[in-house]
Amino acid sequence: MPEHDDEQVDVAWITTYCEKSFHLYGDDPDEIDIRDIAHALSNQCRFTGHVSRFYSVAQHSILVSDLVALSGGSFEQQRHALMHDASEAYLSDVAAPFKKEIPGYHDAEELIEKRICDKFNLAPKSDLIKECDWYALFIEADYLVNAGGKVFLGYKKYGAKAKEFDADLFGVGHVFVPELPRVAELEFLNAARRLKLYDGEHNARR
């Protein structure tokens, strides 16, 4: 890394897709943009890339929101479900078993999650969202991870329920299709618009 300019002493920031400066320890809500979140999540692969085909965090987020809706979750819960991994647009996706081993990661994650919740007026994350996140994990792993759901020991109750949701959402005998990043990005923004998280005033950059 080159040395920073003498006048630039705050190095904990990144330039986003929409050309914003996002500061890790900042508090300016204008630094957070739904278009940045959609774009970054659509370009990040789930399971830290250890999948048979590219599958984005954006598509995963849509799936979790759909599962919350299928479970009878409220509109507010569906909104938060779509955004439950939005902090990864700024921190990147880290494998869940490793997060607790990385000093400071959880603190940074909580800071950004709070900023995102404040920005979009999200209700606290409910147990239903956490459960649906597990259901999505099993659905995705069955199709994309070589070991399938067998790698998630101790969570068999989620795996069994996930199979029911899988059939309800996609139909029996379907083929699970991971989307290209650009498609996932647009579908994320469409879901955000439907859930009143995005007014569509600005077009996503191409």
C-alpha cells in the first residue's frame, strides 16, 4: 500500500461504487446508499466462493426476505430480512465460523448494522429472520456446496424445514438457478423498491 497523502489522515474509509466515501467509524447517513449495497452484494459470492457456481449475497438476501414472507413475517420483518447482510457491502462476506476469530470484526459489523438500521428505519432483527437465514443456508448448500447441508452439524431442525420451504418456493423438481451479478443487483433493487427501501429516483450506474 502506498503512503497516504499528508492531508489524508483518516485511512479507515473506502470509495464506493456510487463514488461515495464510506468511513468505518463515520456517522453520516448520506454515506450509505442502497445502490452501493445492491451492487456490492451482487458481486460477492456466498460461502466465501466455495460453491459449484457463483451465487451472490444479494440473491441470498432476497431469498431470506422471501422466506420471511412465506413464514408469515410482517412487512417490517421482510424489509430487515432483505438488509440483514447489508453491512457486508462495506466489510465483505466473512465465513460465519471465522468471524468471532477476527479481532474487532463483530464490533465493526455492529457499528455498520446500526447505521444501516438508522438510515432505513429498520425494526430490530427478529428471531424469524435468523431462522430464515438458516433455512436459506440449507437450501443453498444443497445445490451449491459439495457436502450440502451435512456440513452444518447440530442444526438438523433447520435442514428439515428448509426442504419444505424449498418445495414451496420453487416447486418440486425445479432447478435452483444462481443469477448473474447484474441480474441479482437489479432484483435486489426491485425488492428494495417493493419494500419501500428505495424510491427508484436514481438509476443504478452501469
